[in-house]
Amino acid sequence: MTVSDGGPHVNGGAEATESSTLSLDDGDIYVCQDGPRDAPALLLIHGSASSTRSWNPMVPLLTRSHRVIRIDLLGHGRSAKPADRSYAIPDQTRRAGAVLDRLGVKHAVVVGHSSGGVVATALAEQRPDLVTALALINTGPSLDAFIATESAAIGLSQWPPTDEQLRQFASTGFSRAGYEIPEELLDDVRGMTHHSLIRSMQATRSYLEQRALPDRLTVLGKPLLVIFGEDDRRWRSSSASDYRVPGARVELLPGLGHSPLLEDPPRTATSLLAFTAIHAGWAE
């Protein structure tokens, strides 16, 4: 079942944004589509405590050559936030694949930001027929690359957190202290339940504990682009070199932090489009 949230919205792409809610067996998933529907598909997956809105600045730069599909993972954004459903990475991945199936997408380049890159990797594991290539943006390759900070735990024991706690929690997502965090991104955190936030973060940790991403990706043999803001304050940017995957392309972006898609959308899009121009039709 598909439930529209009000129809198309103009977003500067080749076609108006079409947003809808897809009812899956274990929860409703919010979906946005932009760009020509007959263009190669590009699936964008947000990170923890974020949503489709984190990609808003990038979307107009991608729609000339791609059908851009964004989803809110269960527990995030405008998707359902049930307390009795699994937030494990394989289950989030299964839902992402079900969305593409429902939309009639046979092949897609999958792009993940931060923990969204973990879901992207898992999707390639589950559905190698569906994923033609992968792009990971500031996705830590293993837990060894994580930069532990006090702010990572702020607000997790108190819910809802205060505005100050939210800003401190989100601050390391950008390259410098004092960065003006978009209010809609803080709203995304406010809109989560304590249960969905904690379970989602635990799910990413559990998946990385089981096996590092480079080991998983080497077996898959998919074309891979790794983009890392050099000033990331959550994951060591030097860990990008751990992606020793045959044929992988690794790009460090000086002056940018954990969220280059927000800090410098044109520079991030340039790297991504150069990659998709080669690999969008790789499996067709």
C-alpha cells in the first residue's frame, strides 16, 4: 500500500519531488523521489538520528542524470517508530530493498552517509543483484576508527534532551565548533523516540563488531567510492585508507568534516557524479 503525503513538491530537479509512505509488514517507510523516473537509480541512505532531509542540498545537483530515491529508515524522520520491531542492520536493509522492489527499481547505485554506509554495505550483501556500485561518505570502516567523545552520550539517558544537549550531540557531525546546525536536523533527533535512537546506534555497533566493512566489501567485488571529510570529528579520516578493496577509489576532502553533503554539497556531488558516470550501468 502506498499513502501519499500530499503529492508532488517542486524541488528544482528535472521533475518535482514525489513523496509517499510505503506500508511494509513491520512499519511505514517514508520515501522521496526526484529526477527523471527513467534515469539510472541512485539510492541515498542517511545516517543515525537523521533523515531524508540531510540530503536536501545535494539532491538538485544529482537529478539531471539520476532518479534520486531517498528513504527514512525505520525509527527515523517521517517513518514509523515502533517499539516492537527490529532495528538491526539486516532488517533495516531488508526494508530498503523492499522499497526499491515496490518502486520497480532493478538496479541502483547506493550511497550511504555515516551509518547509512553500513546499511548500504549490508544491502549489497543481501541483494547483490540490486546494487550495482557503492559510495560511502564518512562511514567508519570499523569501530577502531571511532573517535569517542563525551557528546556522543549526551541526551541518551535523558529524553527528550534539551536544545543545548541536542546541539552538543550534533556538533561533532560538522568540521568545526560553532557550525550553525540546520534546525530541521535537530528536529529529526527530537522526533525520534529514545528506543529507536538507542536501538539504531546499537545496531550499527553490533554490525561493525561482527565484521569490518572492508572485509565485507572485498568479498562483494562491487565498485566502491569512499569519500571522507578530512576534518571528521566522529571517525578518524585516516581510516579511509583501511578500505583496501580492489579497485576502490578513496577521496579525502580537506576542510570538511563528518557531513560533507551539508558542508559543501557541490564538492561532494562532483566526486559522486564522476563515480556514477562510470558505474551507474555497471550491472546492466
